[in-house]
Amino acid sequence: MKNLFLLITLSTFCFAQESIKYPVFPGCNKYKTNEELSKCFSEKLWYELNDQTKDSGEDFYKENKLAHDLTLYFTVKKDGKVASYSFSKDSDALISTTYLKRISKVFKYYEQKGKNIIPAYQNNKYKDFIVTFKVKYEG
């Protein structure tokens, strides 16, 4: 049985004391609070990625029962597009790159379907917003 845990933390480079509304993933429009929006964003993105994790490069870590943590980053731009994909220095480069490519495909698919992310909102303006996406493997 596969033990794969995922945690998405939404964060921003804006000042913490300023109020910002989190980006809205397609299908999460009914939620209002940042906590609800963050949770829905996480669940929807994970659902999209879950089917893509079968028979792929990270199977090595599962088969060899290696634990590994990934910290991935991407930015939801003020126009709702996703850009600036990266990963932390302590994340495995091969697996991180694989996940970031999958995340990019998810957002391109949604964009083609006309289902863009509603960008973060602050002081009556849309803002760029950095998403921190954490994945933990336990073999």
C-alpha cells in the first residue's frame, strides 16, 4: 500500500500583516475563508496529481522504502496563470522536477478548458502569490 502524504501551504511574499485573499482553484468558488480556499486548492490539485503518480520515477523511493520530503514552489500570477516553478535545495532534483512538470500540465489543462485560477486579491488588486507545495514519501 502506498503511503504518500501531501501538504500544500499557501504563502505569499507580501507583508504578513496585510490581508490577502488566497487564489481560488477551479471548483473552489463556493469557499470564502483563506483556510477553506487553501484546503480546497490542496485537495483539488492533489486529486489531479494522484493519477499521474503511477508507474513513474518516484517508484524507486517507494520500492526501496526510502523516505523523502519535497518542497516545491510555484507562483499564481495576478493574471491567474502559474509560473516560476522551483524546489528547495534539500528536495530531490529528479523527483521535484517530475512533480513540477506534472503540476504545470495540470494548470495548462485547466487553462485550455477555460478554467483559470482566480488570483490572490489584496487592496482591491490582484497579486502574485507564491504557493509552497510539500510532498512526503514514506516507503
